Amino acid sequence: MDILNTTLKKITALDHALMLETQKRLDSLTKPQGSLGRLEELAKQITGITREKNPHLSRKVIFTLAADHGVTEEKVSAFPQEVTAQMVNNFLAGGAGINVLAKHAGAKVIVADMGVACNLTKKKGLISKKIASGTHNMAKTAAMSRDQAIRALETGIEIFEDEFKQGLDIIGTGEMGIGNTTASSAVTAVLTCHAVKEVTGRGTGIDDAALIHKITVIEKALKANKPDEGDPIDVLAKVGGFEIGGIAGIILAAAAHKIPVIIDGFNSGAAALIAYKLQPLAKEYMIASHESVEKGHAVILREIGLHPLLNLGLRLGEGTGAALALPLVEASIKILTQMASFESAKVSQRSPQ
């Protein structure tokens, strides 16, 4: 708990004075004021996060955390549990969607085993941080112990810290774990006080009957475990996942080190929600890459107060949305640092009215 508490205490508000200065710079550039919309907002946010007038975003990393979920015993997914391990191997071989899109964005992918249900073969690029071989079936008992929930959060912090030592400018979050949208829906329902049916989607593509069953399983889990909505760690322990806790830890560590973090879809969003509930100031360091078709994601974004950059009908996870958003964030800084001002370009400014 010491690592978590120390990290939470290090998270402070953004540099709002520098953000005001950045706004003045943006207003002086050769364009109508505010005409680049969200790009201007992003530039301002990045300077506030980094405390740098001219930030550099060259060192980019996407953290993709993997773990299994015992609730797959309840047949809540269209895919079997062994797909988690198979997809981890696909990440390491460079053949997954996140590999393609991260390469496109110039980002490094970090893959970590937080709790895959089998012993993965040691391979280059895999960080082994297994807490257990998957969570318990939350429909019958708590997904994990409170100690394991804290360990998941602190392991995420440690994963970030290890990479931070190598140099980081901006990060993205991603995950892999069959059954994780069931856990994320449960977490979201509790922490946003929404009915399960309002935040539960089709995950890997289940049909109507399977969706009704999935909702019933989550309702059963909440009734059996009674997670405390005022205690995010209890919610993580009762109905969460190891990778969800790990991502929440990564987000908190990024905020503590003044590094912007691009949040991916629904599962990363559930992790962001836990991070936000643990330390509301962490929100200021988050950038929502997109709005997933998983309907619980929109609920999460509203709860935290984030506005997604993209809406492309995505539901893959892995960090793919974060990778797609990275070039937009980079573009915002290039606007700030490379665009000419009215004065330097000798362009007439707006006429007084």
C-alpha cells in the first residue's frame, strides 16, 4: 500500500498559469482564434501536464496488459479463455492490431502478463508480473483478495516506473483478457451507480441471448459480492481484473510523473475510472482516445468528464484507439511549436469590430 499511497500523493493539479500562456501563444498564430478546436485544447493540456512551454513527444509507449477472468466459466464470451495467451503470443510476434497501429504511430508496445491462466513461454518483450493464473469466478466469489487488488495497482505503477527510467514523453493504455468486458461492466455499474443493463455490451460479439445471460451473471456477481461504491479498491477486488488494476496503476504513475496518458476503450476506461476515483486529479492527465461501441464506455467518459477524440466504432482494445489518437496529440504540439505567428509571418490580424 505504501507504493500506491506515495504515488497518489505525488499527483498535483496542472500548471494552469502555463496553460493560460499557451492559450495566448495559440491565439497569436496565423489563424482565427480557436479555429483548430480540439488540437488547441490538447496543446494547452500537454503544456499544463508536462510543465514545458515546448513539449516533445518523441518517446511514445503503449502498455498492453493481459490477464484472464474466472467469470469465463459462465460462458459470457464468444471466445474461449485460451485466446488470451494466444493473443499475447501474437503481440510478441508483432502480428496484432496494436502492433500495426503502434508502428504507424511510432510507439513502442510493452506487453505484460498480469494474470494469464497458463504459464507463458518466456519470450523477448514479455514482462512477467503474474499475480495469479486469472481471477476467481466473480459470479461465485470475489474476483481477487484486497491484497491482490492493491498488488495489481502497485504492479502497474512498477511497470510504468521501470519504463520511465528509459525515458517517456507520452503513453497509451491497452489490454487483453477474455471476459474482461464482463468485469469492466461490473466495475462501471458500481462506480457510476448505473444499472448493469445500461453499461453492458456485446464484448467479443455475443448474440442477444448471450447478452441477456451476461447481464444476469454480472447482476449475480454484484449481489453475491456487494462491492462498496465508495471504495475503488474493494470494487476492483470484488469484480475487477488484474489487468484492469494494473492499467489503473499505470495511469496513476503517469500522472505522478507528469506524463500524459491516452486512454483506450472500455476496459482501459474502467481502469481510468478506478484511477479517477482513487485520485480525482488524475483526470487532468488523461486523454480519451475514442468512444467505444461498448455502451458502458460513454457512461465512464461522462463520469470522469472526458471527451473522446475519435468515434470510429472500435471495440478491439489492445491499445489500438490510443495508437490512433497519438498522431493527433503530436499534431497539436506541432501546431503550437511550428506554426508562424501573425507577427513573424507579417500577416495582418483581425480587424477591430
